[in-house]
Amino acid sequence: MANNKVLRRAKIKRRIRKKVFGTTSVPRLSVFRSNKQIYAQIIDDITGTTLASSGSLKNDDAQKGNKTSQAETVGKLIAEKAKESGVEKVVFDRNGYLYHGRVKSLAESARKEGLKF
């Protein structure tokens, strides 16, 4: 059963990545969520570099509360780091996950901090 879940997400991810591409002026905000943690990074696909990254594992503020509030904290942190590196507009890559729960709270938190997508 787990194999079908992994294959399903990989198929959705390929379908999304056909359309979502980060440039130097508008990079890609990619989200990865595991069972316990959530990570976000801003990627310039043309040069293949990560401009900013944030996650709930190493950050003490993000370890507090439930997983949804951790995702909100990570969204806030990634938006602040994006502004520091001069990025204001991104394209959102949900990475095969449904736009619901932790992924949604991370995205809305980043929007609230001023990141446009």
C-alpha cells in the first residue's frame, strides 16, 4: 500500500513540475513534509541553486505547538529569508502534496509575511 502512495505522489509531482518552473526573477518555493517535520526552500531552477531554506527540525521556535503551527512558523521564516535575499515573488510548488493542512498553513503564513504567489 505504501508503494502505491509513493508512486501516486511521484506521478502528481511530475505533472506539477511540468508547469511550475522557477526563474531568477521569480524562483520556486518548494515544500517537503515528512511525518514529523516540514521544510521549505526557494530555488532558482535556471542556475540550480537554493536561495533560501527553512525547516522545523533545526529551529527551536518551529518545534513548539502542533504540526500545523510548526508549518506556520516555517512559512514565516522562509518569507523573512526570501526578503533578505531580495525575493518578493515566487511560484508555489506543493511537491505532490494536497494543498491542505500543513502545506496550506505554510503557504498562507508566507503570504501573510509579504511573499507573493
